[in-house]
Amino acid sequence: MPEELLPRLGEPFYTLKEKGTGLGLMICHKIIKQHKGNIYYQSKLNEGTLVEITFPLVN
């Protein structure tokens, strides 16, 4: 995936799929934020994409 597309990931109705709705990652972003987490993306064209999700530790 080209790096210039990464900022748009998680936007409602944004998809690169022919039959996608663009809602899957938006819902994931919302759930992660509700739990005070973060989601990060790194991508290199024709090599792959790394998705990192972090959550705070709770005692």
C-alpha cells in the first residue's frame, strides 16, 4: 500500500476494495479509541503493511 494512503485509513467509506464498504477499519478505530488505545500503520509498496495496536496497562 502506498504511504500516501495511510492517513486516510479509518475514514468512513474509504476503501480500496471493489466490494468494500469502508466501514471495517473505522469501527476498529472507534473501539480502540474507546479503550484509550492507539493504532499505527507503516507500509512499503510491494513489501507489506505493519499495523500496531497499543492499549494502556491497567492495574
